[in-house]
Amino acid sequence: MRKAVWLGLLYCCTWGLAAADEVSGAGRPLVFGTEATYPPFEYRDDASQLVGIDIDVAHAVCELLQRPCIIIEHPFDSLLDELEDGELDAVIAALDISSRYDNSIRFSDPYYRNSAVYVTLKDATDRYAKSGYIGVQNGSSHQQYLIDQRQWQLTSYDDLNGALNELRAGRISAIFVDAAVANAWLSDPANKDLRLMGSPIRDLRYFGRGMGIALSRGERSDALLDAINKALAKLREDKSLDHILSHYLQVH
């Protein structure tokens, strides 16, 4: 399915992104880090294949840069440490472009405009949902947003599958998550007991600038950042990015 989504769109796009003077390490594998429990952005399908919006975007970028693509899974809250340590070239994991990262990493141009929502049980009142613990993914912009608001009790999870189980068990009263993820949950018949609560949140400091590919700061990543931004621009221009997004957002 991945090839059907992006590969056929890109064979016709022979262009200058992969020139040796433009991309440091041209021809060598481009190593991305991700955390694959976050559909529709990155997850394992029924055949245990790594798929999702971010996965297809990463492969499409590699195709345009004419570099082999390697995607490595790490716990979400360790991805940026692995990036800073030089174990990864880039991270693509539904990361919100946020000023809280400015001193440590930098981002590509956005490839997806984002918002955040609360998910709770259908039979729960808003008053109940707001009075209990809110589940968030550890290390996420959602966690930082709620910490900064100073009006919520939080429970953090390494992945949100655990948060869903805790919500149904009554140990948390809501989950704060990306809108696309919430909509993926709600489109699954297994989650007919869930609903959205309130309006989407688009605070520019946390979510409003969109999702981007993260790279470490420093001269060694200058050429790569420029090349990735040019690749994303090409994917927007030829509608390949729209095709990837619509495929996964419709599926989910």
C-alpha cells in the first residue's frame, strides 16, 4: 500500500534535489526516528508493516533526495535525545513545531496543519471529564500545553493505547491528543464509546504552526534541512502530499 500511495507519484520527478553539492551525504541512507503507536501518522498495520502519513512522507522525501530510507522506532520521549546524540538524521513522529524546542532542535517547513482535542467517553459529562485526570503522551506538546495551563491533573503514557485502556477503566477522564488521531479513533467501530469534548485548540505556541520534521542544530544538518524543505515543497506542488494525507485521513 505504501508504494501505491507515494512511489508511483515520484518516479516522474527527476530533479536537482539530490545533487552532491546540495545534500550532505547524498546516496547514503537517511535515518529517520519515529514511534509507531500513533495512527494515522505512524503505526503497524494488520501485516505488522510500518505505515502512516509520516512514514509515507519520509519515504517520499528519501525518493526525491535519491537516498535510501531507514526508519527506526524509539520510545517517543527518547527520540530527540537520539537525534541530538547523532544516532538519527531526523525525526518524523507527528512533532508539533513549537518554540519550546528552539534551543535544541530545528524543524522543516510544516507538512501538516494541526490542532488538538479532548476525547472522552460518550456517557461522560463534560463536567466529569474536566474534573478528573487527563491522559497525554509523555514528552508531547499536549503534555507541555496542559502543564503550562496549570489547571489539569495529568497522567502521562509512553503510548496512547495505554491511555485508551485507562480511560475505559475509569482511571482517567479524558485524553488530550491530535485531532487527526482522535478522528482516527472515532472512525473505528471498536471505539463507538468515545466522543470529542469541546472545540479544537490551535495555540500557535504548541500546535498552530503545524507538524514538521525535526533535525539537530548545527552546520552538519544545514544542507539536509534545506534539501528536506525543497522536497516538501515539491510534494506540495505536485499534490503528492495531498494524496498521502487524503489516503490516510480517509482510511481512518
